[in-house]
Amino acid sequence: MNRLFGNKSTTPKPSLNDAIKSIDERAGSLDVKLSKINSELSTYQQKITRMRDGPGKSALKQKALKLLKQRKQIEGQKDQLENQSWNMSQASMTTDNLQNTMVTITAMKQANKQLKKTYGKINIDELENLQDEMLDLIDKSNELQESLSTNYEGVDDISESELDAELEALGEEIEFENEMVEGGISAPSYLESGDKLPTFIDEEEGQEPNKEKQVAS
């Protein structure tokens, strides 16, 4: 049969999107025709308005009437094409939604199969035993922490009398320091600076002090 009628055509069939595109292009060409007709009608209208009644005016009216009939026909064709385009767009959207739904269902089935396979490997009794062992280890760790934090110096055994004595001595020390400040008595300046020692008499200024002399002093 192929030898008689030739090879079967391998041209792919047009899709919905191809059909929609073709219809939109045809509707666009009708828009161009309608624009041209409206322009001609506007010209006729201006001429008819300025003309007096007579054969010439009647002839222009006939031409305008013919253009109006053409415009109505073209507008009807355009409406049909737009309806077709809309229906095919709805069909295309429905097809896309169905494809997406099928993809989702396939993914869900695969995930469900994987979950069943994974949960089948889990032993509930073994999991509970593992949890119990973990809780025991946590309790032992807490006991070790409490044991390491035990105070062996007897700090908690300080009596109230010892506390009162320490506070009284601290108060006397603060009072003594305040009296020294009020009397103008303060520590030597080289002790207050904290980072620079006094220059010795037998050393030139800017020279490092002799470490042996400092030790001897």
C-alpha cells in the first residue's frame, strides 16, 4: 500500500496550543480589516455631512451601507474565532491540570511505597529498649555531675558568728581606707600607675633600670 500511495506522513499533528495560535492570528487579521473599514466609513460620513441631497449623496450612502454590512460579517467571524479560541484555551488548561494531577498521584504512590518499605525495617520493641537504655545513661550522667559538683572544703559549714566577724573586719578596712583618703594620705604614685617603676639616681632618664639593682633593693 505504501508503494501505491507513498510513505505515511510523519508530520506531527497540531496541538491545542498550535490551534489557538492559528485562530488568534486569523482574529488579528480581521482586526486589520475592521480598522480599514472604520476608516473608510469615517471618510464617507464626513463627505455625506457636507453634501446636499442628490444622486451623489445617495451613491455615497450606498457605499457606506455596503461597508457596514461587511463590517457586521467580519465582526461575526471574529466573535466565532474568539469563542473557539476561548474553548480551546479552557481545554488546554484542563489537560494541563490533569497532567499535573497524574504527576502528583505518581509521586504520592512512590512516596507511600518508600514509607512502607522504611517502616517495615523498624522494630518497635528494639526502639523501646533503645529508649530505655538512653534514659538510664542520662540518669547515670546526672549522678556523675552531682558527684563531681560536691564541695569537699566545707564552705557550707560557716557559722553565723564567723560571717559576722568577716563582715565587721571588712567594714573596718573600708573605714580605714576612707580615713586615709580624707587625711590626704595615699599610696606612692609609682604604685598607683601600676606599669612604670621609678628612675634610680645613678641611671639616666630613658635608660632601662638595672635588673640586678632592682633585685638588690
